[in-house]
Amino acid sequence: MHLNRYPIYIVSKTRHDSMLTSRALSRLEIPHNIVIEPQDEDNYEKALDHFDIRPWVRLLVAPFSNHGDGPGRARNWAWDHSIEEGHATHWVMDDNIQEFWRLHKNKRSVVETGSMFAAMEDFCDRYENVMMAGPGYKFFFAGGERYPAYRTNNRIYSCNMIRNHCPHRWRGRYNEDTILSLDILKDGYCTIQFCAFLQGKMPTQTVKGGNTDEFYWKEKGFDEETGLAIQAEDVMDVKNPYANPEGTKAKSQMLVDMFPNDAELVWKYGRWHHHVDYSKYKKNKLVFRKDFVMPTEPNEYGMYRKLLTVEEMDELNNNYK
């Protein structure tokens, strides 16, 4: 198996009872870090043994807690940590990714090897001006349809490979992925969103803890006079992701206010979203490193498609519960 060269960080808060991304990486036998807050340490320590993933995980306790300004602070702390350990690039992931996929010859297949991360790293390392990259969302790529292997200059969400010398950092209470993507593109750099490799991220507001409890189930709308979210006194008892459609309005409006020439507020899929037009950034062109030598043969990184028996399918499905 080809291993990733760059360290992986998962930023997580009060999701010790799910640990989706960490369990997915552990199934692939990929070592990774989980950045947590001090008050959650005992629960996460117990969860490592409960899910039997301790061999693959290093818990990192951040020096802050309950600050209320979103996950960007923890992501920047992970960024600094990777620099201190001598790395040129790092991965940072959300904590609600259930599995990883490969889209090959118009078919989606769940990935049971960490080689996909090595493949993405090697591809991005061809270029000197790619500041951020990552796999697309599985639910945006239907099996049987034709897609390019990758798209340039788009938003990179939830599973981000970032150059440590990138001149921009995480900022904003919400939409940090979109903000960082736009900051990078506006400076003339490039991003790469892979279509050949995908992430099975859970939809927003469907996993308790994290931003769901911090924002989406605690905010009841947007106050146009103050420019702030309307807060509930406590986390609301939301039965499904569409039961609080106003829970995403403040975060979407904030992005529109920050980037009025790029973003607009839209209603779709039963709740408020932002829509960003990235077409103007297609002019940013990938630039090869001067020392890059183009390979002459394809490289599958040891990956191959396997048809599973009924028993193997049952075992695999049990792993993803």
C-alpha cells in the first residue's frame, strides 16, 4: 500500500460517540491526529478503546475551549502543529466523513486502502501554485455519469490538503472552507477538487455534536439589524436536518456579506444555502514545478476493483455502521 506523506488532522468536538472520520481512516490503517478541547479528553480516550482505533490515533489537546468562534481556531492550531513537526503540507478533515470512494470508469467504489491519499498528494505535488486540494462529495457524483478526473479552482470542503506556506489562514465563524478557497483563488493561486476520489461526508445537521450543537441547532435565524444570528437559549431538539431551516441562514448571510461579488443567498434542499460563482477563477492556470518529470505509465497505486461476496458485503456494511 502507498502511504500518505503528509500528516492528517481531524478537528472534533463532543463527537466521541460517533468518531466517523477517525473510524474510516483507521479501517484504512492510516495514522492520524484528532484535535480536541480539554473538557472532552476523557470521553475521547474512552472512545479510542470502544471503537478499537487507538493504534491509529494520536489525541492532541488544544490549549483553548468553548470559545464560540467556530472550528477555524483549532484548524489553525493543527496547521501550526504540522509546521512545528517539520511538514510542508498537511491534511485537515471534518469529523463526520463515513467512508472514502473512488470514481473510476463511471463507477463509484468504496475505498479500502489509503493509497488514494498518496495519489492525490503526488498529483498536487506536480504543481507549484496549488495551495489547497481535496476529494469531492460523493453525493454530487452519480454513478453512471461522466466526470473529469479533477476540477480546478473550485471550493474544497471538509477534507483539505493545504500547503503550509499558503499566505492565507482559516477565518470566520462559519464557512471557513469557502472563505479559504476564495481567499486563495482571489490571490491567483489554484485549488484542485478531485472527482476520481470522493468522500462520503454526512449531510450538515445530521450528526450531533460539533457545529450541529454549536450553531445549526442553536440558531433560529438572522437578525438583519444587528447582523448576528438569533440564538436559542439552549440546543434545540431537532428531529431531522430540515426541522430547523433557519439554522443555516446566519452562516450563509455572513458569506454573502464578506464576498458580495461572489456569493448569494439561496433557498434549496429545504434550508438556506449560499451559492458561489467560481467561474471567474477558471483563468487561474496550473503551473508545473520546474523539476517535474511527467510519468510515462499510469500508476494505480496498487488499487484494483474487487467484487465482494455476500458475506464480505455484510462484513463491510457492519464496519460502516
